[in-house]
Amino acid sequence: MSTRWDDELRDPALRKMLEETLARFSEDDPVRGKWCINGSEFTVCVDASLLALGVALVVNGSIVEDACWLWPENDARHINLAELDATVKGVNLALKWQAGVLHIVTDSTCVYRWTTDALSGKTRLATKASGEMLIRRRLATLTETIKEYNRVMDMTLVQSCQNRADRMTRVLRRWLDLPKEMEEPEPVKCAAVGCRFKPDHVADVHCLSGHPGVNRTLYFARLVDPFVLRKEVESVERSCEICKSIDPAPARWKKGKQN
């Protein structure tokens, strides 16, 4: 091992993180045990987070291959576009196994809606996001790939806890280099005397959690400060330029207002 690595491994925090990574890899790696690849029907679980993209290929209930791609440090793409990228990578990985039928599993409502509309061909993509052309290009890549390789593909929308690729894009919270304001909260009695979140701290939570929307941002913020108000989170989301560049969830659309 080089001298540079010897110097870095003297840091107790880095050494502990590496030891925990090796332990979790040996104990929790989902690709393990014996399995038999029989048939060409694959379930492709895909997921994305602020940190990485993740894909898990499932055959007969066993994960036969998984993969993870870390984001560049300064990457700022929207989480919905990242989820679509994960879907493209998942399809490419499954085709290398000669998959004939692909069941794509995602926990992103937008990606589920975009992809099912593109595969059916019955509805045009309805989005006015700033990344509209990037979304169209990825959807065209998916549909042309399925058509060119003569494959069958369908989409399934699940909750995050049911997505087997979710663990591929997550790390322990203590590994993240969070600002001091976002460390473990003090007891509630301290919050009662003025240890409150400021709006810019709520914005930090919103950004670090991948711009997930009001409900999930409120959940993450209350893990740090139980007294964060919903209206504070709504105000942060309304002022978020990245969130304003993507279409709102279908539940927010008003009847008769769509183009």
C-alpha cells in the first residue's frame, strides 16, 4: 500500500468507516448464496438518491447481480431525472443477461408515469420542466432499446421499503459530512428554550435529502427539530429553483388546467 494511503488510514474515523464497510459487505451483500438462472424473465429494481444510482437484478427471488454508480461531487440533476437514469442503466444491465421479459420496479411516481406513457404510446409526455429534452432523450433510448432487441417491458410502482435497490444508494448517516446544525438534535427541553431550526437549515435538509417534496422534507427536518412547521417546509419548497424546474406531482394538477 502506498505511503499516501498509510497516512490517510491513520485517521481513526476513516479507518472505522472502512472497517464498517468491509463488515457490511461480507454480511449484507445481497448477491450471495446459490441460485439457478432458469428462464429469461428478470425483475429489475432501480433507485436513485443524492449519492448514487442503484440497480438490482432479481431472478426467481434471488439477486443475481447488483451495481452502484456514485454521483460526481458537483452533480445537481433533479432526483426524478436521476431515477430515470437508473432505469436506463438497469435495462442495459439486464440485456447483458439476455433477459427477454423485464419487470422494472421503481419507487418514483414521475418515472413510473413517464415510462408507462412512453411504452404505451397512447399519451405524449406532458412536462414543461427545464430538463424536458433530457427526459425525452432518455425515454426515447428506453423505447428504442426495447423495440430493437424485441423485448417485453413493464413498470411496477412500489414504496421505497419494498424496493430491493434502495439499500444500494444509502449510507449510514454518521458517514455524511453534515453541518453542525444538522447533527443529532438536543433533548426536547433544549428545543423549548430556543434551539430552533432556521429556514436556511430547512433548505439544507431539503437539498441533502434530494428535493423529495413537502412530506418527506418535513419528516427529515423533524428528525432534527421536532418543532419544524409544515408551512416552513412549504415556503422552502416554493422558493427552491430545482423543484420549480420539474413538474409537480399529479395530485397538484387542477382539472382542466393541463395543456
